[in-house]
Amino acid sequence: MRHLRSVTCVMAAAAVALPLAAASAQADDWSGYHGVEKYTADLAPVTVNNSQASGTAEVWLVDNDARIKIHVDDILADHPHAQHIHIGGRGECPTDYDAGIHNGQRALSTLDGLDAYGGVETSITTEGDTSAASALAIDRFPTAPGGVISYDRTFELSDAAVEAIRSDNAVVVIHGIDYDGSGTYGDVLGPSDLDPELPMEATNPAACGPLR
């Protein structure tokens, strides 16, 4: 996302354990396998950020292994969008009332929403590391060609992420907005409260949904 400067079933007891790759190939949603846990988030737009992005996130769990599918429409096209599982807050999405004043504009920054959704536990990247350390690894997040994110990846979640998902304390957040309709990440809201080298538009939440 550095180019933005110019503008981010528990199967342990199953009698027969199949490799995850085989499970994905033979049963697209893993639903045919004993003990699979499925969780879904309805991703709603963060309207105070002038976002219309919406969609769904689906998580299938097998012990700590997870298949995550995300589909989002009407998000800023052809720009990287950080996407995370947040934990440790109230397990819900923030409201417009949580927004702050940023560069004279009322908007919801990532930090404004921390009490509601908590901090980043999982970075839902396209490749490589998926820990919180990759929260701003913008070159490894979807870029939404045509304004659509279509994501599908299998990887291992941390114990903390799995526990939060099972206890209704995990929230999926998709970041990156076009607050002023300029068609790019600009400086209308000032610098990001996560990285001052990035514009706030690049890191503000665009869509959000608790996993249930």
C-alpha cells in the first residue's frame, strides 16, 4: 500500500481426517464433514464514512484451520483494502455516534471503533503472514477490481482468534473508503491514525460485521 502515499468443525475427533485441501476440493463449503463449524458475518456499510460497501464473510473452522470467503460489492475499485478479524472489544460494529472529527470532517477512523470491535488479531491477506503484524501489509490485500472483493483462502488461525469467534467476540472489518468521491485515497480526512504516511481514507472502515 506504499503507493498510497501518492494518493490499503472441530475435526480432531473424527474417525477419518482428510487434508484440508482435499476437503475444499471435494466439498466446496466443507459442510459435508463431521464437526465443521461455520460462522457468517453480514458486512454492512459504515455509512458515516460515506461508504456503500456491503457483502458477506464466511468462516469454516476445523480446529484452528479456517477457510475464509469474503464477498464485498460497491467498494472503491482498484485500490487495496485491508481486511481483518478484530477481537477484544464488545464483539460488535461501531455506530455513527462513535465517529470523531478528522481534518474538520466527521468520520469513523479505525481507532474510533476499537471499543466496539477490538484490535486486529488476524490479517486476511491474499498470501503470506496472517497475523496482526501484517495489519498494514497493503501489497497483500485485495484490490477490488471493478469495485468487488472476492476472496477465498485457507490458513491457520491463532488460538485467540478461534476462541473469539466461538464466543461471539470476533468482527470482520473491511477498510478503505472514498470519503469525498474523488476516486482515490486522498487527504480529505488527513493522515491515518494507524500510519501517518498513509491517508486516513486508506485505513478507515468501509464495511463491518460480527461473526456469528
